[in-house]
Amino acid sequence: MKTVLECLERGASYLRERGVEGARRNMEWLLAQQLSCSRIELYASFDRPMTEQELAPLRGLLKRRGEGEPLQHILGTIEFAGREFLCDKRALIPRPETEEMVELTLQLDLNDQLQVLDVGTGSGVIGITVGLSLGERCATTVLTDISSAALALAKENADRHALPVNCIETDLLEGVVGTYHLILANLPYIPEGDKETLSQEVAHDPDTALFGGQDGLDLLRRFIPTIRGHLKSCGWLVLEIGLTQGPEVVALAQSAGLDPVRLQHDLSGKPRFVFAQAP
């Protein structure tokens, strides 16, 4: 009968042979999921024999991961900014750089009783994390998405964290009324021509959450010119963008009457975010 450690090592080797990045860490998560324990608890159980009843479903999880299904979809959750969120094929898997977007947003000079709007919310992690982090300073959190499935996932995540939200199924700002102190958006910005270059994991995300037209900017060209009607005086627009899109997105924000507008780099030094303020 195999021990937990033997299963970990064999499973990690299986994933490594199939090109899975972070194979051992992936196998630790799969084992912890199957044994209903934390990864720390897993280390304390290395000598414990595993039963066939435990091994059989684990083989299925391992096969799915080896075939490129994202770990987050298999586990059904993801950790984002220190909180656990539901994660499945209804929405984009949140990326680590998006955590940076949230961190930078919370460093802005923001007032109390804030109205927060997350456009194209997907799983809701951006708007929910900002709303939770602001605490009593956040008066309203509104989440929008064109996908009813993604919006349902976002509502489940808000409920999971006991954050009251208003969910609106709409295309960008079309169904949104009122003005906001803070508008956040991580809209699809990958050029359609890059589809064949994406990893197996990214290919599991919905196309509508990834691609933004020929150069990736179709949605931003529609969205940014309409922003002034929904942004309060001195309110902020915060965007995550593609690495080559900074100059055009900055120009779009300036043409929309926002000032100042700044292009912000992520921790790896890449131009990843745009921060723009209404006069």
C-alpha cells in the first residue's frame, strides 16, 4: 500500500513528464484536496498509507491535470489576495498580476462612502476584494458582466464573503446608472491572433474573457470614451492592459478628458496598469 509521500513523488513525476509547471506543488494541492486537509497537514502525514478508495479518485484528478486542465478548475477554488474564491470554467482564472492591480488601487487617496464599480467582473475577485478591503469606507459595490454565467459565479463569491453587491448583466456600461468614485476593469485584451500561442491552461478560459479583437483593444476603445458619464469628480479609473497597449490606452483616457493619466508597471517591470482620474 502506497504512502502519502510515495503518491506525492509519483504524481509529481507524472505531471513533470507532461510539462506541468510546478508539478510537485500541483500534486500537493491534489493530494490535500483528496484527503481533505491543508498542505501543511499533508507534510505531517507522509508516512500514512493511502487506501484504494482514496487513490481511485486521485488518479482521475491527476489525469485531468496532466491533460492541461487548470488546477484551479479541478480544485474549484483559487486564492486571491489572501482570500479563497470559487473558480470554474464560467470565468477567467484570476492571474497574480491582477492582485497587484488591487494592491495599487488600495494605495490611492480614496474618500469614505465610496461607490465602487467593477466592469467585466468575471469571477468578481477584483470588485469583491476591493470592497472587502475598504470595509466601512465602501458604501456600494456594483459588479457587471455581459455573461450571465460569470455574473452568477461573481454573486456566489460575494455571498461566500458576505459582501452585499449589486450585479448587473450588461455590455460594459450600457445598463449602468449613476456615478462612481472608483471604476475598475480587467477587460479582455488579448489579440485574436495570439490564440494559438496560449498555454493549455489559458485555453480553458472562456474566449469572451480573453480576446479583445484584432489588436486586443476593441472593448477598451468602446469603454473608455463613455467613462466620464459614470465617474465622479476626482474619481479613479483603474485598468489592467496588455503589455504593448499602454500608449494607446493612455491616449484614449486623455481624449476622454481624464487627467492625470499614468501608466503603471507591475512588479516584474512590465507596463500593466493604467490609472486615470477625473477632473
